[in-house]
Amino acid sequence: MTQQPFSRPGAIDLSALKRTAPQGGAAAPGPGGAPAGGAGNGSAYSVSIDEQNFQETIESSRTAPVLLVFYSRTRMPESGDLADDLATLAGEFEGRFLAGLVDIDAAPQIAQAMQIPSIPLVVVILDGRPMPLLQDVVPIDELRTALTQVLQQFTAQGVTGRHAPLTGAAAPAADEDADEDAIDPRYAAAQDALGEGDIDGAVAEYQKLVDANPADAEAAAGLAMAKVLQRTQGVDLNTAREAAAANPDDVDAQTLVADLDMLGGHVDDAFNRLIDLVRRSAGDERNQAREHLLALFGAVGNDDPRVLRGRQGLASALF
């Protein structure tokens, strides 16, 4: 494809799309703002995107994230497999995100409007704003792990909504344990604080949970991510990066940019920055960088492959 590279996160420019008037029997918005229509792979939380339902799909991102996957089975069959896997996982996550499947051969105008540079591409839409997530075909297990991490970060930032099943699709069977997990009251106070923008309050609530049960991995991850938000409040990204570039051995400057990388989804960049700092520092500064890196590992989760790589890199830097 020859479009310009995908633009930085921001409101989607839909001016290139001329939506046609719905014909008789055309898809209409489903429950909770989700578009009705053919759900890929039979999932109640995936939909094939065309010009008629594109706008409704984007608007549904105000309820919970939408993941658009751009693919072409004729140009790159593996990209179609990725679309199938994303539809499958949308069902597994039961509404935590909606999978929008965009066949660029069937809907080239959408790919042009989004300025898609290549396929495959997975883009997260939240509150109508796009953020590139993935540009490679990965096994479904790795995709599941990556999505789990993304959704954990959203939860730490107070994004806890769910999409309703698409019209005409069967709702998932009642599962009391799953319902309890979805509305676990232990985390309600912290999540409410995040939703209100009270990051200090969220840190305090997560800290209470960790103090009461140090083995609560979800509370520990929430605390670590809330602290990242706390440390980066009001920080200008460009100023922070300039300071880090000018002072490569300044631990505070480097850890701040690592935090910003985490918030931007650049997890490997954050880890590698601190691993390099550990490698070339000593004494208290080295320990500070190491402790900060371990905290970021906790925010991501010990089972994440990026953490496993990061731990290997840290061990190499230390020994």
C-alpha cells in the first residue's frame, strides 16, 4: 500500500469517507452503541467493517476499546488469520474490546481514510482516538498475552467499560465466577478514583490492598501502574526526552522517560532504557534504576514475554 504512515494518535479524520444512506435491512447500531451485523468467527464481540457501520463502530469506542484489524486474505493470507484470532479473543474477553475486521480489498476507502501504511495492522480506538498497537502476525497465545497487558493498563487508567453483545449474537453463558471477577468490589474504590482523575487516591487505595494481601498480583500491578501515572502527571513528553538525551546517566531523567514509554505502550523501549542504565551505572544509582525496572515488570506482569526478556537483559547487565 502507498498511503502515508499512520498518523499520531488523535481524532480520526472521516472526511475521506462518504457514508451512503442505509438501505432496507441495513445494519443498525446494536446494544450499547455496538454495530449490528455479521460478527466474525461467530463472536458476539466482532464485526466486519464497511462504510455503513464504520462510524457506529468508532462511536462505540466511547463505551470500551475497539480494536480494528486491517487485513487482506488475497495479498497476505496470514493477516486474515490474525483477524480470525482477534475475533476469537474478542469472544474470550467478553466485551472488554470489540474487534472490527477491516478487509482492505472490500473496504479500501476506510484504509485510505486511516492512512494505513501496510498490513497487517491492529489499531486501538478509545474515545474515537486511534493508537497503533501491532504491525506483525503473531501466534494467538502471544496476542492474548499482549491484549491482557493492554487491558490491564486501561483498567489502571480507569477504563473499565464493556461492549454489549452485538444484536442477533448469543450472549455468553452466565458464569458467576466471571461476573465476580468483572465487578470485584475490592478494586472498585481504586478504579473509581482513577475514573475521577484522582490518581493519588487510586495509589492509596491500591496500596491498602497490597498491604492487606501482598500476594494479590492484580492489586500489585494496579499499584505499580497507578504510580507510573502519578509520577508522570503534568510532565511534558518532549521536555522529558530532551532532558534524558542531554543527561544519559541521570537516573531520574531516564526513569521518567521509561515511565512515559510505558504509558505510550512502548514497553520494550522502557525496559531497554533502564537495562542500559543499569549496565553503565554503579552503587546507589544502579540500585535505583534496577528497583524502578522491577516495579515496571510488576506493572506489566511476570508472565508477559516482554518481562521475561527484560529479566534476561537485567541479569546480563548485572552479571
